[in-house]
Amino acid sequence: MAQFMPQIADHPDRYALANELHARPFPTLKAPGQAVFLAIKREHNAAGRDRGADVAHLLALLDRYGAPHPQPGATHYSGAIGAHRLKWESHTEFVTYTVFMEGPTGRAFDPALFEVFPPDWLAAAPGVRMTSALLHVVEEADPAAIRAQLGQWFVDESLAVSQVLDAAAVIAGDFRIDPAGHMRFAVFLAPGTGSQRAGRVVQRLCEIETYKSMAMLGFRRVREMQPDLGALDRRLSELVTGLDAGEAMPETSLHRLMEISAEGERLSARSSFRFGATGAYEAIVNQRIEVLREQRYEGWQTFGEFMMRRFDPAMRTVKSTRSQLESLATRAQRASELLRTQVDVARAAQNQALLASMDRRSDLALRLQQTVEGLSVVAISYYAVNLLAYALAPLAKGAGVEKSLLTAGLVPFVVIAVWWVVRRIRKAMH
């Protein structure tokens, strides 16, 4: 049989990109079981952090258990650590560790479970704990038994409980940090629920908690910038009000406006990434809750209702502040255009006044020129008459005409001649 020969070259990353879709399968977990979850984030500039430090920290944990290392440049890892299974993932701003433990482990939510992460290894983490959680998975379908256990494990006031994945499981959590410093989530599996579905539920709960915590960073940023944003808004309002009242010169107001705009741009630059990330994290939280296909259980609020009452207001505050910041920039731009118009009008008025002043000066110069020309005619005529009188004096003496009469007779002719010559010269110059 003839061997098939491809007729077109593959993109160098074709297989890598196709395999990426299958690189992070859902974990499996049998009941009874536990899961220990940890999310670590660099406190500042987490998106630009050194990813090598995260991998080095993972390798240090694997070496503790003698586990194999991931491939170089890996962004996810799944493997056994001792009797348990570890799932590690590197995200844009954080890394997550999830350890799955099967079999009974004593009392539920035992803080000792977190000791799967050695204390000195935790202390050497390249970042801080963003969140951590203990998840307790049991097979239980009796509503009375479930109700009794929920009353022991959670705070009823904030407890969210729902039936998910077509009654395959009941999930519960109060989103409170327990005395050991962890969140708690319980998963009650219906009889016959497979390990893959159980692992998917646990994974979704970890993701909801992680992305909820990351989204709340945007709310913290908003609370930090509210005083500065409020002060900028007041300064801009006062400046615009002053424009209507004509309290300050346009140039002074424009300088103040530039300061306000610069501070607004600084706030925008500092919060732009966080606002975008918060919107993305919020969308993931809502999507993860949606795919659980929640149904109300025994009258408790669902996870979606909990988020609507507690989480959504914080997200609306973030969106409102983002809109306020954008509105401030727009208002500052409009005020800038108004100020520039005022400055242009003021300068046009100054230029018009300057042109009028130049016209007046030109008129004065013309009048002065005409006066000087008149005086020039008189002066030239005076010297011309005297010269002609001296030149014609011998002839006038021979004819018996006195010099004074000769001079008087020359004056009209000389003045007219000089005036005509000066006029021709001026006309030729113009």
C-alpha cells in the first residue's frame, strides 16, 4: 500500500496548539476524599513576575516527595506526590496548587491536611497566599444528615448550598476564613456519581473561590483611589464653574486643567490593568457557577444568589468607578476645548486691538510724512530761490531790476517747480 505523503507543510506550532486543548484534563476524586487548595500571587507586578521562580518553587515541592519534574517551560503539571495527587497551574497573575486525597482522613476540614505543604516550603514561596481552601467530599444523599453536618461546619448567615449537575452532588460553602486560615467547601455526592464528575465539581469550586478573590482586588483598588478621584472630580467641577463666572484668566485655568488631566491619567494608568483583570475574573466566576447548573436545595441560597448579594455589588462599584474615571477624562477634555476656545478668542481680540493700533500709527506716520514733505518743499524752495537770485543777479542789475524784486518774482515759480518734482518722486516710489 502506498505510503501517504502530506502535500502541505504544517505550522511549527500546529500540534502544540492542538494538544494544549487537552493538556489540562479535569482531576478525578472518589468519595470519601479531601482536596487541599492553595493560590499564590506576587504582591506587586504579578503579571510581570519571574515565572522561573514559580517553577523553582514547584520543583522544590516535588523534590520533597521524590516526584518527577515537569517539562521545561511547562505552565501546568499533574502527578503523584506520595500517596496523593498534585495539580499545579500557572496563570497570568498567580499559581495554584491542588492536592487530591482519597480515603477517610478523620474529621472534616482538619487543618493538619494543609501540612501536605511543608511549612518551610510555604515560607519560601515567591509571593503571598491569595486564598487557600479545604474541600471535604463524601457520599451522602440524606437531607437530614446533610443539614446536620452543614450546621456543624459553616456559618448559617452566609451559607450557600445548591444541588448541581442534575442532582449529581450538593455543594456548600460560606466563603468565610476559618480559624486555620482556609476557606471551606463541602461536596455531598449522590450514590453512583463518578470520580470524574466529582473531580470536576471540586475543580469548579476552587476556580470560583480563586477568581472571586482575584476579582475583589479590583474592589480594593477602587477603595484606595476613591479619595483621589473624588478630589479630582471636585477640582474639575470648581474649575468649570469658574469658567462660567470668569473668575480666572483662561491661561491660568488651562494650567490647572492640565494638572487635573495629568493626575487623572496617572490614576487611569495605575488602575487600567486591574480594571480589565477584574472584569475578566468576574466573568469567569459567573461562568463557572453557570456550568454547575445550580438548583435550590432545602431553601438555602444558591452560590449564584450569594454572589448576586455579596459579590456583584463590589463588581458594580468597580465598574462605576471605571466609568467615573472615564467620565472625568471626557469632561476634562471638553473643558480643555472650551478653555482653548476662550484663549483663542482672547488672543484674537488682542490681535484685533494690535492691528487697530498699527492702523492708527500708520495714519500718524502718513500725516507726519506729508508734513515733512511740505516742510521739505519750503526748505528746498528757499535754497533754490537764493541760488537763482545769485545766479541772475548780474543780469537783473544790467536790466535795472533790483535783487529783492528778482527774488520775489522767482519764489512762485521755484515753489511750484519744487512741489511738482517732489510729487513726481513720491508718486514714482508708490
